[in-house]
Amino acid sequence: MPSTFLGRLRRDRRGNTLAMMAAFLLPICALAGSAIDMARLYVVKVRLQQACDAGALAGRKFMTSSAATTLDTTAAARAQTFFANNFESNWMKTSSVVFTPTKTADQQVAGTASAVVPMTIMKMFGQGNQTLSVTCEARFDVADTDIVFVLDTTGSMACRPEDNDTACSNSLADAVTYTRPSSNKSAVAGYAGSTGYRVPEKTNGSGVNISRIQALRTAVIDFYNTIDENVDSSTHVRYGFVTYSSMVNAGKAVMEVGADNIIGGSGSGSWTYQSRIVNDDYTISNGSWTDLSPTRNQTQCNALPTTRDPATALTYDATGRAIRTEYRWTTSGTDRCQYRNSTLGPQWKYQPQSWPVGPYVGGGTIADPTSVTGGTTRWMGCLEERDTTAGASTFDNDNLPADLDPDLPGTTNATRWRPYWPDVEYVRPTHNAYPLSNGESSTYQSYMDPDRLILGKNGCAKPIRRLDEMSAADVSAFVSASDFVPLGGTYHDIGMIWGVRLISPNGIFAADTAAWPGRQQPKRIIVFMTDGAMSPSTDAYSMYGVEQLDRRVTNGATNNRTTYHNARFLAECTKAKSMNIDVWTIAIAPDEDDNLTACATVATQAFHTTSGTGLSDAFKAIAKQVAMLRISK
């Protein structure tokens, strides 16, 4: 059957694909265009979010915390700059790009960003330009953190911040008295209300305090406020304080965690001090011989004592004098019995002497064993160090001596601390001499003598404060208290040793720095602040005793005492860093100190300034770096 035209056309399939492609072209174009434009929208939104985050972070980093509800101009400008650097103008053909940083009610920085993205292929299908919007927020947050301030309160802290060593020395006046506060909860019973000494702080012509220690008070409060502004309700921050000179007042804190850590803490024990004992008596004056009435015969007269029995102690009055009555039978003229009264005083021998310390550490008022005039004494809480390694300029971090081991408890007399007892500690000329002295007015003074205190040779002052959560009022009260004052010499090693002891996670204060239940271990930070280089003395009564007599650090080589103390300081810094304690150092001094730089965890954590404002800036800079800047939304 011959084919018709229509039949042949029906059987011919050539060109079908072209017709189908023509029919599917528009849906395919729409699908491809949608994928391309959606991908552009996604890329633009990611970049817009990144730029918003960068702007918010920059704004928060440079924001000045205040009561204002709007973001300060500097922070806003920085935020805009960082946003613009991360989202370039006309990127991906975007337009109408807007970034608005704002200040939140809880002192953080939030932001919104938007951009108009033009459509390309989808525009052919009637799809208009798309506006993308993102939000962001940045905040400073602090992880659980323990911070111990180790603060120099030596005599030179009374000087102006800009004073060099010569100007500072020339401006220091003799120390004056103050009454130690009764509100210090870290003080032992004998501390409150007792008389302390301080170097008068420098003021300007208008009477405004401009001393280094006043700048320190401000700086510590600024540090606290900077941290506090960035703490949310779930964060825990504890603070501890160690004020140091040639001494650290740590007795109460140690007693609280274990009285047996101190010799005498359990009620018994003795310790040897550079002290004195009555060796004999000397005659100050002899009275006139007077006839005895009623009279006695020769036998009766000779039976009366003619000299004092050396085994019988005299009774001295409040002036340190005793009366001895002597008798004699005289044949001059008429035979008769006579007497005379002689005034005697104690002859003291100055030497190492062991005294029972249990009653002294017990906190009560006890008789001064070196006084014959009824003097009394009470413990103020300071300690002498335990056994040391004398004459050492290097130390093995894995095998430190007892006084440099922050985790070692007191279990033997070699490792226990000893009560600091300035009432029974006396100056004497040399290590080997045991001189005799007649009378209470000898030149060999006790370390409670005002002359010793005025010179800062007895530096027992403000007690340390164990780690605890503190309010702004607590911190202000600590640094503003009447006993937060300058006095004494500079012993960096003593301050650092007790700072590490206070914050160590394995030492006697470990409970203070333990992690909160269900939380990670806290960050541990030491902020060490001083106004000068190490300056140990040979005749100060320090935590190491009197060096020219006890030789616990120098072993007699007192010319090298600074070297030995610096070695101890750096050994303790190294130990702290090996325990993952972050160490920051600050010096308000005319010159930088390489030892302070070496002590810090890294060199950039060692600050130096010569102004009070610079000191506050350094403290605030540390606080900001302790805080963690992060994106929260």
C-alpha cells in the first residue's frame, strides 16, 4: 500500500530532540538560574555574617564601659572599619550595604547588617533584587579564674611614680605610727589595735596623694572593675592578695588550714632566736652604810646576807632596777651592825636562745622572756621561713628546697614555719660575737624598738588574703585599709613564694583553688607588681631571720645577697609557670628589670611604667587579656 504523506511524517522521528529541547529550555533556564543566584545569596550572606562578627568584636574590644546607653564614638568607628574591611563596597554587585553597631544593656556590642543582592538569571523570570540581613553580638567573657595579686608595699612605694632612686631616697621621711585595723579578718588576735609604722606618702601642693601606693590602690580597683564588667552570672572569679616587703604576714592563713604547719601551732615547741638572757647583775650605785636598828650582836649580824645568792633571781622594778641589801659588822669606832642598799641592773648576754613558742602562737598576751620589767608580747601573725639552702644561685625545678616548694606541708621542724617574734629578736654586732651589755638602755635593740620600726627593719604588716570571691567593696576595703601602707625593704622572692603557695592546686591552700562542682579547673593567674629591684638587707629581721647573724640565704657571703635572692625569685617564677600558672609582672620604676621580664610567662606579659596612669593602664590591659573576647550570637 503506497505511503501517504502523513504516514511517512508519522514514522519519521528525525528532529524530535530539537523540539523537546525547545519545549524544556525555559524550565531548565529557570532551574539553573535559581541555583546560581541562590549560591550567590549564600556566599554574600556568609560574608555579611563574617563582617558583622568582625565589626562587633572590634567594637567590643575598643568599647569604653559607661552608664551611657549608646556606643561610644571610638568603638562605633572601629566597628565600622572592621566591617568595611571584611565586606568591600560593591562586592558581588551588592548595594545599599548597611552595618549598625549598638550597645546592649549588659555592656556588650550587638550589630545588624544588611545588603541588597541583585538577581541575574532569575531577573528574567520576574525575580527582583533580594535584601539579606544578619545579626551579631560580641562580648568579653571570663572563664572561672583565680587571681592572686602579689603587691609590693615597701617603703619606696611612698614616693612619686616618676621619682628615680635618688629622688625617692631623698624624699622618704621617718616612719610614723598608725593603729592596725580590727576589721581585718585575716589577722591574729594580737594584730588588731596594735601600733604599726608606715612611711608618709607623697602628696602634691594641694595635699592630694600622688604616691606609688596610691596609684596601686586605683590600679587594683580598675583591674577588678574591668573583669567584673565582663563576667556573666555563671562565671566564678576568686581573688587573693599577698602584700610583701621583707616579710609576709601569713600566720593566720596557715593556722586556718593546719596549726601543725607552724612550730608551736599545736601548743608546744621551741624555736631559736637571736636573743638575750640575763648573765649576771652589775652595780649601778651603792648606798651609804647605816647603823642597823634595832641593833644586833656580831653573831647575829654575821648571819645576815652580805652578797646576793647568784642562784636567786632579783626582782626588778618597772625601770629595770633591783635593790640589794648588804650587812656588815664593823669595828670602826663603836662596834655595831650596819647595812646599805645597792642599786643593781641586769647584765645581758646576747646570743642565739631557744624559747618556748606554743603560748605565743596561741594568741594570748604572754610575758616577754627577754624582759625583766614585766613586758608582755603577742603574736601578730608573721612567720619565719622554714629550712633553706644557703648560698645557692641555681635551683633544680624538680628538686626545690623546702622554702621554694609551694606544695610542701609542714610535717617536721625542718619544714614547719616558725613564728616571727620581734620582741625577743635583738641586734648585735657580728655573727660570732656574744657581747655582754649592762642595762636596759644598751645599743642592742629588739626589733620592736621604735628605732628598728622607723627604719623598716621589722616589716610585719598587713595579713595576706586567701582566695575567695570578692565584691568591689571587698577589694576596695582591702587596698584602702589603714594597714595597706608602705614600709620595709624589697624581697621579691618572699612575695612570689607566698603568691604561688596561695594559688597552687596541690598545696596547703588547695581547697581554695579547687574547681567548682561540674566545671573545669579555673585559670590561675598571678599579677606581680613592684616599684623596684631586689634590695635585701643584712640587718633587717626578715622572713629569713637576720642575715648577718642567721646566714640562711647567703651562708655568710652577704655581698652576694641580691644574687641569691634573685635566684630564689626566678626559681619560684619557673615553678609557677611549670604548674600552668599564668604570671604577669608590672614595674612602676625608673628602669626596667630583666628579672621581672624573665619571671613573666612570656616577655609581652611584663609591663613597665613610670606614671600612676600607666600603672592603671597596665592593670586594665592585663584584665582585658585575661578576659576572653568571643562571638556570643
